[in-house]
Amino acid sequence: MDPCLVAEVRRQGHKIRPQGVVRIGRNVDGHIRWLEKDIPNAGVGHIMNPKRVDEFARVGVAESDIVDLVFHAATHGTPIGISGKDRTVFETVYRGRRQRVAVTISSNGFIVGANPVSPDRKLKPLP
């Protein structure tokens, strides 16, 4: 965890729990993105619930790779569309395989949730 980025999030007036941060970094546009644990319905708690773990397993992503894949998609992936109501779908190459991951990122950069997206799923266009 980068304490300088945590401090920057705080200076911007956003709530962040340094002890809960499992990943923090900047995306390709320079915006800070972070993922926290120990929040039941958001962050790692949302991404690693049994339903989501099963969804990732069905597209060939091991449970031990989910957090890394989601963070990689949110920081290095290319936005290609919208899934569901408002979840941005990022395409990225992870461990040599092209992956699509829908990620909800709050306006302050907190990664709220994510799920895998099959390559044949029709997406809504980006705004």
C-alpha cells in the first residue's frame, strides 16, 4: 500500500481506511483507484462473495487471481462498454488471456464491485 496515495485521497476529502486497503494505484489517466477489505457489501467483500467467485471460476479465473484481475482491469484496462445499469466493462490481458471485467468505481476512486463479462455479451455503448 502506498501511504502517499492514501494521504492524497484524504486531502481530497474522501474517506479511506488505510488498514483496509489491499490495493491502491493510479489508472492510465492518473486517477487514484483503490480496493478495501472488511466491508461486507463493497470492495473485496462484494467481489469475493461466493456467487462472484463462482462467476469468475466459470470464465477460468482462479479465486486467488480475482482481486489482482479486478484491480488490473480498473487501473490498466480499456473501457469498452457498459454492463447492467452503469457498470463500466474493461478489457485487459491478464496472465496472457484477454479478460472482460465489469467494475463499479465510485467518483472518489473506490472500487465498489466487479464481475466477469463473457466475450460474447452485448454491451451498452460508453457515454
